[in-house]
Amino acid sequence: MQNGDNLPSSRGWSGIAGHDKVPVMITAQRKEMPFDDGVMSYLEWEADAPVLHFAHATGFNAETYKQLLQPLAGKFHIFAADL
């Protein structure tokens, strides 16, 4: 092996022989959207897929819902705003 060839990357096992059917892991990225009166922070799982906007009304930030949303990553392009 040279330079980590055939080792799992942080994006999943898709490059390993025999693991081509395993989905690639998509991780959430913390981003901010500026407004005139401040900024809104949100998590985004990018994917070439239909958009899913997850709106929660508990007062917690979007990090609270990462375990709920992670299985949907790749099936949807997910936005989870800190409301």
C-alpha cells in the first residue's frame, strides 16, 4: 500500500474493493447566512438530491438533531437552521 491506498476515507468505504455498494458518509457542515439584523447559523448536508428543510421549534440548536438527520443525508440536501 502506498500513501494510504485502499484505506477508508472520512467520506466512507466506497473506494475499497468489495465495498462499492456501501453508501458514502456525508457529514454536516456548519454555515452562516447574513441578514441585515444579524446572522443565522445552520447545518447543511450537501447532496445532489431533493431539498429538505428541517425546522425545529424547541429552542435547541440544529446539532441536537444530527443523529435524526444523518440517515437522510445523501437522500436529501438537508438544511437545519438554528431557530
